[in-house]
Amino acid sequence: MPGAHAAGGAVQGAHAAVGAVQGILGQEGRDETALWRRPAGLALVAAIAGTAGWGFHRVFPGTELLVAVVPAATAPAVVAALVRRRPLWLALTLDLVLWLAGTVPLYKGLQPTVFADAANSWPALLTTLLPAQPEPHLLVLVHTLVWAAATIGAETMARTRTRIAAAVPALLVFGAALLLGVDGEGSNLPVAGALFVLIAALAILREDRPPVWLLAGMPAAAALAALALVVGPLLPIAARPYNPRDDADLPPPVRVDSVSPLDRVSAWLQIPDRELFTVKADKPLNWRLAVLDRYDGVRWTTGARFQPTGGRVPEGDWTGKVDVVRQKVTFVGLPGTWLPAAERPEQVSGVRGLVVDPESGALLAAERPAKGTGYEVTSRVPKPTKDELLAAAPVHDPGLTAFPAGPQQRLFRKLAQEATKGATTPITQAYRLQKYLRTNASYDVTAPPGHSLKGLEFFLQTTHRGTSEQFATAFALMARTLGLPSRVVVGFRPGEASGGMYHVKSGHVLAWAEIKFDKLGWRPFYPTPGRSGAKDDHDVVSSAIEESEELEGEFTRGGSDRPKTSQPQATGNGEEPGSGPAMWVVASVAGGALLAAYACVVVALPWWRRRRRRRAQGPEQRVLGAWRQTCDDLGLKGEDALTAAEVVARQSAEISPHILALAEISNFVRYAPDAVTEDAATEAWQRSDAIRGAVRARTPLTTRLLNRLLLR
């Protein structure tokens, strides 16, 4: 019996040993299975993060995007594989170091501003026209987002048992790419399909299914993604995608050059043979340089809000027939950073740091291009029909019809009305105004430069000679008095053709005016006559003049421009037709009515003017109204542009402190109107009231009554 017990114990021990061996072998099998799943999962996480980063291809088309995406997607997966059994803080520290190292290929070196660039790149991209230039300070945003998504995903994959949670950060990055790429070219549907397939593979992998599941599941997921790619574009999506750029604050207008191109016109004409640039194009056109739409009474400046772009220029208002013209511009001696091109450019290549004004299409380089450098431009030149031109109506834009305060406005309006007498449509008014200047003044390169109101008044009334600087600016201001929104453009004539190239010299400089019409956009007008008369022009100008004369003839033949008037017919006995009261009765009643009306005006006008100024819209307008009211109260009506020192010098000591304080507020408004508060407006009117009281106290009653009767 003891032997039997011993034999039984031996058998049980053998079974236990076999079970232990089988357990060890099973564990080793599971470890071997887990061994290939970990790197496969990390590789999938890296691929998902990289694919999400490629969603920015609508923002940054080109291979430069790969430099930002690939290191950021792969490095965190390698770190997670190496230190998965180490503390998390060690892994994150290594990831941060590698993120910084990954910026070296972007910046071509270690850049200390990389942290600031990463923080500021988002708002910078919101004010950038797509495609964005692949600048390091912008690409660092993609690098950072992909790095963060890959880091979180890889550590989640290595340290947890979740299935697809590691892909969520990458999906957020893809969402950011969709937002920032709304205006970009191309489609992100293939990227979305690739993400779907990769996430499906990750889910199958994390289910601990046999490898055969991957072989069966991947084609199924790919088939679903392909079906989505085909059906997606066919779905009727009515809603316009949200574009965060619609809510972004555009950069304020800035002064571009220390010397405006318009101020260079006269100087360029004095040395007409200096070559500035060459253009290789299919046809001769005017090459516009700068667009100036703001006038302060002394000089024209630009109100453009330039935005960075990788080459695309937004479309203008015109959507009709166009001529597509390609140009290759090479710099020779053109100063400044403005870039010449035919209107309207739609695509520019070869310019680093290119910025564009979406409103005017004006182009600007970050730095002055060096001699011999060039770029290529594709322009869409509008070709409206006669009917479209004849039906043109000006847009309503107070900023483009603003005229600086001054006595010259009355002169400009008078001359404009005389020039356009009988014209009943806006386009005909513009044509007749153009013809008036071309036939009533002469082109003279020796005329004094400048385009201030005083200088233009001298040009229109005395010399009647000038360059395109004076003709274009006079036309634009006269058009504004008629309610036609206008601006001035500085550019060049086509140049001298030679060997398929147009050589543009300083003597080809030309300023012209443009008027904005609804749907047509900006239309050019050329009020400058040729050197030997109105017909001595180059190709573009002469054809535009012929077109304007032909269109004006269309109006005249149609009779739409001839106002119908009726003249009273005399009767046979020499008396006027009809009957009525005696002339002395009519004269007496009319005289009494005029006196009563004048008395009402004398009483009501000063009160109404003061009330209107005090209740003007916006605190900045109320401050300026207080200053104008003070000038009126001091007997300086029409001289509200005087400085505080000039006004104080004419007044007594009790008024001077109030004038100085009021002038300080008024000057602040002129330079920073958006920062004016209601308190400043209230103080301005308190100062104005104090000055008014002091003036009334020192002025005799008879003098005040006389001033009131004379509307002083």
C-alpha cells in the first residue's frame, strides 16, 4: 500500500509538471503575440497623426508640409516604444526635446522665437489668403499640433488597453485642418477616407483578434471609405462651411513706402529713358503698380489691408467675360516694394513674402526685389459688353466719395457739373468728365509736381497744364463731387516691344483714375491727353478713349442724354400766357415770405447746427463737432483746421486753457479715433460751452445781433 500511494503521488506530480509547462508555453505565446501588436499599434498611431496633419495640404500645398508632419508624427511613437515601462514624465520630456529638434529642419537652424511663433501662428493664418506661404513661423503650428496628437496617442496606446482612444487627438487635428483650409484648393475627402481605414485597423488590432482579421477587415474598411469618396461629393449640402476668417480682424491699413508712387511720377518723367522692368506677355496692357483710394487734401494714400498669400489673389466684383493674360516680370531698376501686374491678377508665383489687398488686387513684396529677379503673374482682364457698360450704376461707398473740407470743393463741383451738363447716367458723366480734362488742359512734363487741393486749384484755373499726376487726381476728385466713387491708380504704359518683351521705362509712367460700378467693379478712365494732343496715346489708352467716345455716341443717338425742356410760348399780343395777380402783389408777398424765412433761419440755424454737432453719432464725431463749434463761436468759421497755438494766439487768457484742453482731445481723435470715449466727448463739449460763455460775456449785444443777422 505504501508503494501504491507513492505511485499515485508521482502521477499527480507529473500532471502538475505538464500543466506548469503548458502554462509557461501559453504565456510565452501571448507575449510573442503582444510583441508584434505593440509596434504595429504605435505605427498605426503615427500614421493616423501624420495623415491628420496632411489635412493641412489645403493650407500649405507642397512638400514643405512633409517637413513639419513626418518628424512630429513618428518621433513620439519611437519614444513610447522605448520608455513604455518608464515614468510618464520622462517620456513627455523626451517628446518635448524632440519637438524642439524637429523645428530645426523648418527654420534651418535653432530659432529662439519658436515658442512665440507657435502661439501666434493661429491668428496669423486666419489673416492669410490661401494657399499660405510655407514659412517656418506658420508651419510650426502644424508641427506642434501633429506632435501633440502623436504624443498623446502613442502614450495612450502604450500605457492603456483602450481601443481607438489613441486616435481621438489626431481627429481633433484633422478638424483644425478642415477649419483653416476652408478656402483652400483641393479636397480633404481622401484624407478622411484614409483616416477611417487606419482607425478601423487600430480597432481590430486592439481587439486581440488573430492576424487574419486584419487581412479581412482592412479591405472592407477601404471599400467603405471608397464608397464615401464617391458618394460624398454627390450629397446636396446646402449650408456653406463655416470659415473662421470671416470673423478674424484684418490688419489695419499701413503706409507702404516712404515715397508714394504718385509722388514719383514727375521725377520719373524727367529721366524718361531709365529702364525699370521688363514684361513678357501675350499682349500689351497697362501695368498697374499702386492703388490709392484715400485723400486728405495733400496727398493720395492707400487704405489697403494687405494679407499674406502663397500666390492666390481673390476674385474681384466682375464675374463676366475676361481675357486671361500671363506675364513674366523681371526687375531692372524699379524702386519700392510694389509689384506691377495687369489688372486683375489671380495667381502669382516666384515672390517670397507676397502680400495682396483683396479689395484692389494690389501686390506687394516683403522686401524690395533685387535687380534681375522676377515673378510670374496670371491676370483676368475684364471684357464687359456695351450693354453692361451702358447699364452701369455706381456703388454707394461714402469712403470713396469723401472730399476734404475746404473751399476747393465748390470749385471742383462747379467744374464737374459744367463738364457733365446734360449727362443723365453715371457712365456718361464719367466719359464727359474725362473728355473735358483731355480737351481743356495740356500735357506738360515740366509742370510743377504735387496734387494738393491748392495745387490742383492752380492747375484747373491758371496753368491748365500738368502730368498724369494732376489729370488723374483732378478727375477722381471731380468725380467724387458728382457722387461717383473713385480712386487713383499709378502704373505704366505697355512699354517698348522688342523680341517678344516689353521694356518699361520711367517715361512710360502713367496715373489714371477708376470709378467703381455695381457688378462691373472698377473701370479705368484716362483723363490725361497725349503729348501732341488728345489722340497721341499708346495702345491701351487710345483704345479705351475710342470705346468711351463710341459709348457716349450710343447715348446721344438714343436720345437718353438729351433732357427734354419746354419753353413758354408768347401770345399774339406779347403777353405771357395765363393770368394772375398784379406783379406788385406777388413781389410784396414774395418779399415778406423771404424775410420771414430768413428770420427763421437766423433763429434756428445756429441752434440746429450746435444740436447736430452735439448729438453726432460716435464720440469721435462729437469731439470734432465741439472743436468746429468753438471755432465758429470765436469767429473762425471755416478755419477749424487751425492748430491750437494759432487759435490761442488770437484769444484772451481766460479762454486759452479751455482751447488747449479741447485741442488736445481733438488731436487725439484725429490720430486715434477708435480709442475715443464718451467721457472725452463730454469734456470736449464742457470746454466748448465754457468758451462760448466767455465769448458771449465779452461781446456787446449789438455785435452779437449783427453777427446773428449776417449768419456769422
